[in-house]
Amino acid sequence: MRSPLPARIVRVADVFDALTIVWVYKSAWRPEKAITSIRAQARVFDPDALAAFLRLYRSGQPPELASDFTASGSHAAELDAA
């Protein structure tokens, strides 16, 4: 059974969060570095969830304010644009 899209988006967001906050054992990465790293590891994420996360990130709005958010069936162009 496949996880719902929001859960798959949270999986990407969780990695972004872990990379961009300070931990006892590491300093926080700049958001741009985190996005680059996530994109480099794109194969471990659901492509639609990754595209949706990148769209939300680029919008600069928290998900609850991105009322026009819809998952796209075509994610390749969005991955290139981020």
C-alpha cells in the first residue's frame, strides 16, 4: 500500500528540516545546500512528493497558506526548476 501524498511530502520535509537545523553533532546547512543535497538523492524520494515539496519551498509560503497547491503528474520540469 502506498502512503498518501501528504505523508510522502512530509518525508522530504523531514530530511530538509534535519539538514537545516543545528544538532549537537553538526551545524545547520544553508537551505540552498540542503535542497541541492536532496535533489542529488532524488531517487530515494517519491518523485511527485519531491516535486510538491520543491514547489512549496519555492512558493515561500507554509503549506497551510499554499491554497492553490496541487500535485502535478509531470514532475521532471519542476525538479529542474528548483
